[in-house]
Amino acid sequence: MVYMDVAALGRPKGVVVLFHGKNFSSDYSAPTIAGLSKDGYRVISPDQVGFGKSSKPDVAYHFDDRAANTQALLKSLNIQRASVVANSMGGMVGIRFARLYPQTVQQLVLENPLGLEDYSRDIPTQKNDDLLKLEMAQTETSYRRFLQSYFPNWQPSYEKFVEVYVRVQKDLDYPAYANTSVLTYQMIVEKPVVSDLSDLKMPVLLVIGQKDPTVFGRRFAPQEAVKSLGNFPELGKKAQSVIPNAKLVPIENVGHVPHVEVPDQFVKIVVEFLNSKS
């Protein structure tokens, strides 16, 4: 598991661990890493196994394993306590990590997390072979269109994420990358974490972009089901009501990845929460 370990600048305040989404790796958190480091936080930002520069084994993927890997990483670095900032699929990893290792997690920030609803109820089961065919048929144009659904205000600077994908697609490692995408898709659908929310005892901050239309597995869901899925403004409120010690910060006119769309605002919100220690 490849990771970044970025030192705190100035007076150290603690450690923050970042969990990335399914269609990204640790590098998309560069503005968050810089902002947290500047404010005095040491930042640990891994590429979870199966993503980015980490290994991509052909195995069944589980959130428990993602959590255990991260705990092992922190132990190897002699880090006993840390706060967590988690986006998208990383939110599901972060939720499970916080439930399994509450003694490690001081505070938890969930940024437009997947997993606030149970996808297994509405998304029909898909065969791995069929999913792999779809992944291998992806083009630069179709991938760009997919990413654009995350951002209500697409910017030329976001093209770097498309470029990363195109470079990976041209690499000899792409079949393993595509296979991992299939396996982690199945993990998200088959391993819900919504029931973990009520077990989160640490302070939790929900940062929710209010223009996020993300419905995981949308293309496979019946039209009627899609209508009731992915309502992030309502999902954020519902999660806040279930989590014992939760605060909700909605961000207007922002989609699935606030830390990319409004990096300065996002860092300010997170730092205020982390500094409050409440």
C-alpha cells in the first residue's frame, strides 16, 4: 500500500488520515493535504490497495480489509490517534474504520460519502464478466462524461483527472486496474455500511455538496429506484439524525467532490472542526 506522509508545518496539532474515492487516488487530495499541513496537521494519505500506485490483487474486496490495512499502516508509523477525512467510496471505508477502530479515530469528516443508503436493495446484481466488458469499453470521451456528472461546474483544470485515466488505460497494468474497478464495485453494492452510522461515537462532520446527483450503479437501477436514490441533501440530514454526535455543513452549488471544487472553503470548514476538538 503506497502512501504519502506529509509533515505538519508550524506547531503540530495531530494527524489526519485521508480516504479517497473509487475513481480517484490520493493525489486528488493535494489542496486538502497542503491546507491541513499548513495548519499544523501531519497528513497520511494512502492509495488503498487496488487503487493508484498500490497493488491490485485479484481478490474479493471488503471494507474491513481496507480498514485493517490502514490500521496496520498507522501502527507501523507509531500513530496511536488520528482524525479521518473521507470522500465518496472513501466515506464507506472511513465509516467502517471508525466503527472497527474507535480507539484510533478522534474525529471523522465525511465528505459526500457513499454508503448513506443501502445500494443492495435497489441495484440488481451484476456479473463480474459483464462489468469488466463495460470497463474495458470505456473511452476518453465516455470517462470524461462520467466524471462531469460529479461536478455541476466543470472546469478545464479537472481535465487532469481524465488525463490520469487515459494514461492508465494505455499502460500494461490496465487489465488489473479494470478488474479492480469491478471488484470494488461489487464491494460497494454488496457491503453496506449504513447500519454502522449509529455506532459512531466520535465527533462526526458531514460536509455535503448540495448539487451532488451521484447514484451508485445508476445505469443498472430501475428508473423508479433512481428517483429515490442519491438525494444527498436529504441523506446528509438523515445521517446527522442517526449519528450520535454529528454536525452537518451543506455547501450550495457544489457536487460530489467539494475539496476539488471549493478547496479553500473545504479546508476552512475541516480545520475549524478539527481545531474545535468537540
